[in-house]
Amino acid sequence: MRTVEVAVRARARLGEGPTWDSARGVLIWVDILNSRVHTFDPAGGARTVMSTEQHVGAAKPRAGGGLVVNLRDGVGLYDPDGVFSWLHREVVPGRRGNDAAIAPDGALWAGTMPYDERTGGGDLKRVNGDGSAVTVLPEVTVSNGTGWSPDGRLMYYNDTPTRRIDVFDVGTAGDGDAPHVSGRRPLAEIEQGAGYPDGLTVDADGCVWVALWDGGALRRYTPQGTLDRTVRLPVHRPTACAFGGADLRDLYVTTAGVGADPAASPLAGAVLVLPGAGQGLPQPAFAG
């Protein structure tokens, strides 16, 4: 079993969304409830922090530089100089942006959730580079981990309270059409007492790594849904994971400090890393 190390000794209230920015060689992650976007350079140790005006569920690199962010009231853009603009604004009282992912074609698949976690109060949208948006999954509760198989033909997704990791087929209606998903079915179910599936990532073998909120662990499932690895963590609430580093072999894990006793769980809110955990896949930047 790989040793779990501390990459960033932080006290994030709700650390989330680790993303490796290969162009800059940094890890991007957010602290949702403190409205902050962080970067970390593992080669030199440098860190940056940027505050946003709203709760920020995810931040991803853009192809032309800057960031796309999934905020409370929609999806926005920061240019390389830090100037903000809205790309797709959609204000729904009592709801905020949550986890998001960049699809192989460069679109942002942005999830939302109600603050009170009311059943069916969130959704998952595909937001294109021109700001057009399509609701892919309506009436989800806590939209979380989204990822694609190495060949792009499968999409994995977590609506956390269901305790399921679901898998979809990815296709298009015709040449040039935007990808759509169909055939939703469970890949795996998390048993009672083991936590809830939060963020996920897919490795080069096509296996799905998932962080278990309230479960204190990461799990790796094969494409057939077989559990083949469990990594225990020194925190109760890991939130998401992503491969990073120059060779994409280090697995970074964000965690939450909310609800934790600092004396009993001093690493709650930190960013952890499993060096050499596996082989990750290059992640596309947002095409907008």
C-alpha cells in the first residue's frame, strides 16, 4: 500500500475539485465554502490563493489561459489577468455550483446542488465554450464526481446520496453533434457504513478512483465494477481525487475540515497525496 503524505497543510472548510494544470505544472483546487481557488506547485512548493465573490464548486484551466469556475449563480471565466466575466448565469435561490469536469471535447460538465440537500434540487449541465448550455441530468441531489473512460465511450457519475457510482454510454446523434449520454446503470454501490461516493477520477487502465465522504478512504474499481483497491486515509471526509505531477503518477486528494474536531483530525482540510499511486490520464482544458 502506498504511503499517504501531506501535499498542502491547509484547513479548508470544504476542499474540493483537485485538477492538474499541465500547462502550468500546478494543482488547482478549491475551498468551496471559503470561496477560494488555490494552486500548488509540487516541484517548488509555491502556492497561490484567489478569492471569488461566491461559493466556488470547481475551477478548471482554460485552453487560452485563465480559469473556468462553477459558482453559486452559474459558470464564469477568469482571463489570465484575473478579470472575471459570466459565461452562463443561472440564478436559482438556495442552490450552488458543485463539482465539475472537462469532457474530452473541451466542454464543462457542471453540477449543482441545493444547500439543504433537498432531493432532486440539483442538476448536471454541459456548458460549451460559447456559453450555450444543455441540462444533461435534471433532478439530482448532490452532483459530484464526473469522469470519462480512456476511449471516451463511457462516462462515470456520482449523485452522492444514492451511494452509487453510475456509468453511461457516450454517443452522438450524428456527425458534428454534441456528445450525449444514455443507458445509465450502476457500476458499483457503496455499502452502508462505508461512506458516500464524492469526487472521482479515471486512470489510464480505465479504473475509477472514488473518494468516500464520511468513509475515510479511497476506492479503486475496475471497469467491470469490481473493487480492487482500498486506501485508508487519515481524515474522515475526503472529497475528491486527481492524478498530477509531471508524469501524472501522484494521486492528490482534497479533504474537508467542516464537521471535524481539529484535535482529533489535524489533517482535515489538507490536500493529501499518494506518490506513485498509478498512471493518470491527461486532462483537457476548457475550450472557452
